[in-house]
Amino acid sequence: MASTEAPAAVAPAAATERTPFSQHLWQAGTVLALIALIILFGALRPEAFLSFGNVRNILAQIAILAIIAAAQTVVMVVGDFDLSVGVTATLAGATAAALMGDGTSIPLAILAGLVVGTLVGVVNGVLVAYMNLSAFVATLATLTSVGGLAFIVTGGTTLYGMPESFFSIGQSRPFGIPLPIFFAVIVAVAVWVVLRFTTLGRRWYAVGGSAEVARLSGVNVRLARFLAFTVAGFLSAIGGIILVSRLGSASATSANNYMLLAVAAVFLGMTILRSGAANVGGTLVGVGIIGVMSNGLNIVGVSTYFQQVLTGIIIIAAVTLSALKSRDR
């Protein structure tokens, strides 16, 4: 009996010795990738890349992406997917711009944009949570419809003529730091607090882990998924309105490209947690990787077309790493 019990006693000990190393390796990979990119571009063009002005530019460029990626994070925490975050931001910004162009006050125009974005999230939530449609199919349909609405709102042209005071939201620099960075930090902290410390956040993670187990535990799965999409619509609208203020104009496609970048950022960030779940901290690291890579490639003179290819490769790599981490777990 002793000879048969000894191996069983040794095997778990060996497993406990190996597991932490593999977990730390997975979790550190994304952060190490960000550090490696900073070192690489810093070595190639130190006078340009590492300057204070360029660091400030990187942070300003990724501020909007951080907000929209936070919206995508909320949806992916519950195990769903939202293809419409980019067009939702576009429509919200275009709505606010169109109203201000017609003489509506800035607060009312911003409120209208936020309501429009939230309503898009509500529609997504109803389709996915209560009509049991696939999140991919439902948000793909929303993407198409909302994209069409954006063209209707803008008339297919670029909107100008907003009040000068509105531009301060996206262009002012208190303490020398672009204001959108502060908005991004506020949104990220708010989402982190909700996910980490509130009952709603714990329910979202429970649904994302196993909807059936969450339901048997007393969680209203449908309501949780509905609220996740609604919050994502609201956050996307914030990003879209800030983007319009920063650009000084609004078009029917101004924020559409942010969807793919947000997806890549969230998938990159999912490798940081041991559970492999979406999380705000990891998403911000993913946003940092995308921002540093884009800025660094621009500085060294790489074509924007090649950057699009790299973005696709990053998405594939992020999804692959996330899948491998789940399988390893």
C-alpha cells in the first residue's frame, strides 16, 4: 500500500510547483510585449519616440480607444460580443454634432448623444438577452442599421459648425495633459470598481463563467446580459462624443475603426488574469500595445496599410493566446 500511495502524494506536489510558473508566464506575456515595444521604438528613434510630447500624443491617441475598449470589456465579461461599439460611438457623436449645428445647446446635444448610444445598447440587450439571438448576429445587424443611421444623421457629409466651447472637451490640456486622458481614466476606474467591488460586477463574471451555473445560483442572467449591453452603449457614446470634440467635426464613419482595435485590446488583456476573463487592467495594457505600436510605426515611417495588416495579426495572436490559456487552465 505504501508503494502505491507514494506516487500519488508526489504528483500533486510536482503539479503545484509547475503551475505557478506557467501561470506567471502567461500573465506576464502581454505586459512584457508592451515593454518590448517601448524598448524597440525607443532604441530606433529615442529623440522622437521617448520625448514628452510624443508620450503625450500616444496617451491622447489611445484615450478614445480606452473608453470604447472598456465598453467592449463589459460585454465580454458576460461572455458575449458587441460588433456595434464603433458605429454606436459614431452615431452618438454625429447626433450631438448635428443638434449643435442646428442651434441646440451643448448640454442638451451631449445628453441626446448619450441617450442615442444607450438606446443602441438597449436594443442589443433585448435582442441578445430576451430574444436569445446570437450576440454576433444581433450586433452585426445593429452595426449595419446604426451605420446607416449615421449616414442619415450626417447626410453623408462631414459636419462642422459646433460651438467653440464644445471643442474644449476633446482639445483642452489642463496641466499640459489632454483632457480626453482624464475621461479615459475616469471611465476605466469606474468600470473597474463596478466589476471588482459591486454585486453587479460579480454577477457579470458569474454569467461569463457559466450562465447555467449562475442561473442556478439565483442570478438573473437575462437582466445581467441586458445591462452589460446597455452600459456598453452608454460608454461607447461617451467615446464618440469626445472624439467629435477632439476632431472638431463628425462624419458617418469617424469611430467605426475603433471596434476592431477594441476587440484586439480586450483579447490581449484576457491573458493577464489567471481565469482568462476580460478585465479592465488587461484591456488598458492591450490598448497601450496598440497605441505604442501605431505611434512607433508612424515614427519609423511604416505604411498605414502595413499597420492594418499588423492589427489583423495582433487580433489573431490575441485570440490564439486567449484560447491556449483557457486550454492550459
